[in-house]
Amino acid sequence: MTIEERSTGHVGIDVYLYWARAAGGVWVAFIIILAFVAAEFIGVLSKWWLTYWSAHGTENNQMYFLGIYGLINLMTVVGLFLRIIFILMAGLRASRKIYSGLLQIIMHAPMSFFDTTPIGRIINRFGQDMYTIDSQIVTTLRSYISTILSVVSALVVNAGVSPAFTISIIPLVFYYAAQQKFFTMTYRELKRLDSVSRSPIYALLGETIDGVATIRAHAGEASLTLRLENMLDVQQNAYYLLCVAQCWLAIRLELVGTLIITLACLFPIWHHEYFGADPKFAGLAGIAISYALSITQSLNWSVRMASDLEASMISVERVRSYCQVESEASRDTNEDTRLPESWPSGGSIVFKNASLRYRPGLPRVLKGLDIELPKRSKIGVVGRTGAGKSTLMVSLLRIVELDSGKIFIDGQDTLKIGLTKLRSNIAVIPQDPVLFSGTIRSNLDPFGDFRDDDIFTVLTRVGLFTNTKASTSTDSLSSLGLSQLQSLHDIVKEGGSNFSVGQRQLLVIARALLSGASIVIMDEATAAVDADTDARIQKVMRSEFADATCITIAHRINTIMDSDFILVMDNGKAAEFDTPKKLIAKGGMFRDLVQAASHEH
């Protein structure tokens, strides 16, 4: 597993641009900023109009001033509504686009990515990081723009009333900028630490759920609880420092705000003292002081929102790093349209000098494999652990791409065929049968391509269904031994936990039958079942896949003795390939494996 990378320093401008492009681009940003500026300007205009009204209003023109004031306030309400709508729509669009991109990349990521990335880290991206992008960025950005404009309008109003205020405020602006820079830098790194420290907690949770039976059997609850507590301590350390940093900031910004309020009150008094009384000036001074009184809170929130915005953008940065993960090969290619509709009709497979390694830097698992598997034949694959048996399946499905060489199916180079076309024509029956929570039907036909009669037919063929009258609602999958199953819509629990291993295996075989694939791969599919179930599964495979090329990666030698051919893998190469009888008569690795298996029994 790779160690999770943690970026340092400022969040790059490219991350902000990535979110902005997802939100709609330059024009959307311009409209949002224009809406916020207009709403703030109308708010200032509303207070100025009250001042103007108090200085020029008479009994004869009260309705005129009241009408204008009402219109300005109506414009304020409309402006506030529009700016919220615009920024929320942009945020929803950005979240949808970023999530879709992340999901697309993860769904198309190569297996090497999942081999080196803990599941908890991926869950953290889809969970905590996407939650931040969905719910916090828009709220934080809206508050940040509002508070910045409030601070700017307060300073502009005070500077307009008392020009000398502009000069006196300069040292406070520099102090404010220095405090913001220091706080933002600290807050950003603490937020990164908080995000990184969450991934191990999610990973431990997933591992605990998967292995809860083993943990209870070995009384491992105490050690896991201790691990969780240590992880929570690390995560809470970062979270605690986040809270402390916010308190540190609040004290300093309260000081800046208090000084600004003091200056805002002193300069109008000084102006009145030296330039004489002016009835109009009193109203303007009142506006300036009222804006100054709110500047402490605005300053506090502007710095905090700036820091929160950058901290929230870390989630965008982390998701964006996953969107740069290399994807698998193309799902569809031009070659797909040129293939015959019936491809692959025979299922012949040719490996030509095929070499494969799972990741760069690792040794090759297949080493120049040259072998031809005849069409519609039954091939048993044997070999010692690490010989490259399962890698045959990996290379056929292009789960990992070849380092060199080629693989041909019915004369077609698999590298030129889209992954969808290739994989949909190869059925895999794995060692651990995969069932999803849902129904019998959704597991056998997840895309709804087949009729109920077709599904009942394959269930009957594998021996899971005893009543062929598919039209009645009282049909039951009685041979599963579970009387509560009454139809194809009965429940399958997560992982098929309400079925035995053998039953799950037969359901997976039924799914392979339904697909009509001409190439079937069994990857040690009977390794975890008893001998009787193994014999039943082998019987089903022989009878139901008679017209398909069947590759059986064997755990028990006796299950492949009736195969047409035996492929013995050793050190990534084809050590032996012939009929079982000829290989036994010839002597060699296969005969040694047969003799070793007979001694075990």
C-alpha cells in the first residue's frame, strides 16, 4: 500500500480554477460577483437615502421619499435573493461535475490503483471530501464575498466622510494582512492534517466490518479498540488545534476592529471641531459610525472565511488528485464495429510471447507465454502457487495490460478490442462468488436484458430450481433449502450471506449461462466447497458449457482429469500442455502433481 500524500503550502490557483470551471467558468463567476456588488451597493444606497431624507424631507414630500426608500429595499431583497440563487446553482453544478468525474475515474481505474490504495482512503474522498465540496464551499464562499464587501464598503464610507481616516487605517491594514497570512497558513496545514488523519479511521472501520467474525473468535476487540482510540487521538489533536487557532485569530481581530471603531468616531468629531457644523455632515457621520460598528465582526469573519475557503479547497485538491489517476484502456473502439456479430463464435485463444507484470518495478508473472487453446475445448490449468495460473485470467480480461506480446481470441487481437466488448463475452466464475444485495433477478440479470422464463430456465439447468412452471407466483427455489424464497424477486443479502458457498457458486454459474459467453473461466471456483458440491458443479460445467471454451484453474487435481487438455504453468511459462493421459504417461510435473494429490487422499 502507498502512503497517502499530503500537499503543503498554499492551495494552487489551478485548484480554484478547477472548481470555477466546474461551476460554469468565467461568465458565471462574473455574474455572481456582479450580483454581490450590486446587493452591497444597494444596501449602502438605502442608508444614504435615509440620511438624505432626514436632511431634505418635508411634510409635503414624505410619500416621495418613502416610495423611493421602499423601491430601494425591494431591490435589496431581489439582489439578496438573486445572489444566493446564482451561487447555489453554481455550487450544485460544480459538485455534480466533480463527483461525476471522480466516480468515472474510480470506476475506470486499473486494478493496480486498488492494490496500492486502501479502501478507507477512497471512501474518504467520496465521503468527507465530497461532503465538504457539496455543503461547505458554497456557504463559505458566499460568506467570504459578503464579509469582504462589507469591510470594503465600511472603509469606503468612512474614507468618504473623513478622508484623513484613509491614512490612519493603513498601518491597521498591514497588521490585518499579516495576521491573516499567518493564520491562513497555519489553519490550512491543520486542515490537511485533519483530512489525512481521517483516512486510517475509515480504513479500520471497513476492515473491522469485514473481519468481525474473526475478531470475535480470537477476542481481538480490545486491541482494535486501542488502535481506534490512538487514531482518534491523532485526528482530535489536529481538530483541537483548529479550534485554538480560531480563538487566537478572534482576539487579534477584535483589537483591529476596536481601533477602527475608535478612529471612525474620532475623525468625525475632529472634522466637526475644525471645519464647523454642517447639518448634512451629521447624517453622513452617523452612517460611517454605523458601518464601523459592524466592522469587527466583518473582519473576523472575512479572515475566518478566507481560511475556511482555502481549507475547503483542500478537499477539491484531494479529489482532483484522484481525477488524475490513469484510466484503463478505452471501453469502446472502432474495431468493435468491425467484429462479426457472433464474435467469438468458437472461443479459440492464442498467447503469443505474452509477458505481464502487475505494476512497474515488480517482476514479471507471465514470461513469454506461447500457447494455443483450441476452440470449444475444456482446459485444466494447474501449477504451484505463484506459477501464473490466475494471471491467465487477468491477462485475458485485460485487468492488467501485457508488458509485451499479444493475445488473440478467434483470430482477433484483444488489445484492439474495447474492454466492454471483450469482457462481456468472457464469463468468470471466481473462487469467492460475488453476489450483491438485492434480489435473485437483479443478481442474475442486473441490466434487465432477459425475460423471467430465461432466468428460470438457467436456474433449472444448474439444479437450483425444481418447478419449471415459471408463470405461477408460488414457484420456489426449493433446492436452495430456504423455504422463504418464493420468486425471482426474493431478497439476496449483502455478499449472498443467506446462501451457502455452493449455492452462491451455482448462482454465479447460472449468471454465466445467462450471458451466453463462449469463453468461461473458473478460477479455483470449487476450492472452498466440499467434495459433493464440487462434483455437482463440475457436472454442471461439463453439461451446460459443452459448446464453450472452458478454462478451469484447478485446486483439486481430480476435478480436471476429464478435461480435453491440461496446461501446467511453471514460473510464468507453459511447462506442459497435452491431454491428461499423455501427460501422465509421459511423466513430468503433471504426473508429480497427480501422485501428490493421490497421496493426500
